[in-house]
Amino acid sequence: SQQGEEDPQALSIQEGENATMNCSYKTSINNLQWYRQNSGRGLVHLILIRSNEREKHSGRLRVTLDTSKKSSSLLITASRAADTASYFCATATIYAGGTSYGKLTFGQGTILTVHP
Amino acid sequence: NAGVMQNPRHLVRRRGQEARLRCSPMKGHSHVYWYRQLPEEGLKFMVYLQKENIIDESGMPKERFSAEFPKEGPSILRIQQVVRGDSAAYFCASSPDKRTQHFGDGTRLSIL
């Protein structure tokens, strides 16, 4: 399996419900980021969590990171129809010497559909 | 501050032709990344450039593909002698600090 795999592949919920998406990765990371992509558009950066952080919040978003399990989750609370999009996790790899020059490895994404 | 601008948004080429994709990074961003996205898949890294330098091209096919980021002007991803398998969406991202990347809306390349 590849770096940055999300599950589920697709998620369908009603407005107001919470949506949880998971991501697993394989290598040591500098940070993990979540992006949203609306159909036909580019990616929008949602949140970045560093490897020494365990949880981070931004508005209705909550991200957790478990480096021992090499996994992360994205929770969207009180979902809205406008949250309908594909969500990707991406990891920035650490190279020898502890540097990271930002090359991101993306997972396959979770397609979220929020029904009004 | 305008976002990352990519053009054209859609590009159609016949097999064997050349495709040139342009990316203007956000003002003040000196780091540019190119990614390719096949249908129903995530983005795959192709190349990372800083002004006038290719830093990492480990994701670029060895033949037909090249990238540049000149001192003046946009970054260019060039695909020579295109084949059907090159059909994809190509995204450019820029960054001021190699952490948060700002993406353009992509160029959708179709090969006839």
C-alpha cells in the first residue's frame, strides 16, 4: 500500500452530521497536511499538524496525529452541503539531516458528499 | 495578492505534439512544485524548483518531460511528443517557506 492512504474512499452523510476521515502513512514525517479539492478545482490547504503535535483545531475541523501508529484523522463537525468535496492527506517527508523541502506525498483521497 | 495562476486551464493536443503548461506563483513565493493527478487518484509529485534551479525531479518521467523556473517569468512544465497516457490534470503549487503549499486550479491536458 502507498504512503498517505485515506479511508473511507467515499463517505455520504446528512447535513449537521460529523464526518471522520482517516489517513495512514509509512515513512517518518516532518508534518501532515489535509487538503480539500472541489470538483474541477485545485487543492485548498485546510490544516497542518507537525510531527510533535497530537491534535489541532481550526473552526469546525479537528485533526489528530498518532506518529506511533503512523495515522491521522480529520473530523469535520456539523457538516454542511458546501463541505462536499474530496479530502486528501499529504505528508512531508524528512530527509537525512532532518530537512524537509516540502515535497508532499498524497493519498488517494476521501470523497465526501453532504446531503442537504 | 493573486493566487497561483495556471494557464491554460484546458489544453488539447494530438499525439506527438508538444504541451507547455505555465504557472505563475504567488508574489514572494520562490518555491514551485508540480504535481500530476490522474482521474480518481491523488496528486503525484513531479518536480520541485527554486528560482532557476531544479531541486528534486525524482517524480518526472526520464524522457519527454522538463521543467524550468526562470529568474523572470512563470514556471514552465514542458511535455514533448505527447502520448495518450499524458492525459491528466497538472497542478502547480507555490510556497514561501516549503511548508504550506498554495495550489493553482490546474491545467487539464487531453491528448487526442
